[in-house]
Amino acid sequence: MTRLVATILCAAAAAFSAAPATAAEQCAARADMIKALGDKFKENPTALGVVNPNVIVEVFVSDQGTWTILASDTRGQSCVVSVGEGWESALTTAALPGT
């Protein structure tokens, strides 16, 4: 799990330091990015984490299992960090006495 978090944080940092041509292909205003993820892929926000005071990482997931990880800065710019399929959320259940 620590390796995954470190990879995501490095990717988020790289997304915001990418060359302008690359960034233009992967980045957009956060509001536009969220609308596109919802409209095109039916992905909704599932989780978020603070990278530093200027960047948050958000995970968007659809019912079909597609997912997108965005890094968003305080200026309202979001960049795609990673995308994929087959997302599975871990369910936490409490054990009842006697089970």
C-alpha cells in the first residue's frame, strides 16, 4: 500500500511539472474534467487525499469499474495521473459476536 501511495504522489508531482505540450493533453480546468468524467465515463468521486497544501489527489470510479486518478491544484487545474479498469472497492464489515 505504501508503494502505491508513493507512486501516486510521484505521478501527481510529475503531472504538475510536465512540459506544456504534454500538460495540455492531460490537464484541464477541474470543473471541466469532472463534468467530462461524469458525462463520458459515468465516473463519480470516490476518494481524495491531500498531497500538500497546493495539491489534492482524487479517485473517480464508475459502476462498471473504470477509474481515473486526478491531481488538482489550488488554481483549479486538474491533471490525469492514471486511468484504468477493474476497480474494486474494499468493503469493511464488522464481525458480530458469535459469528
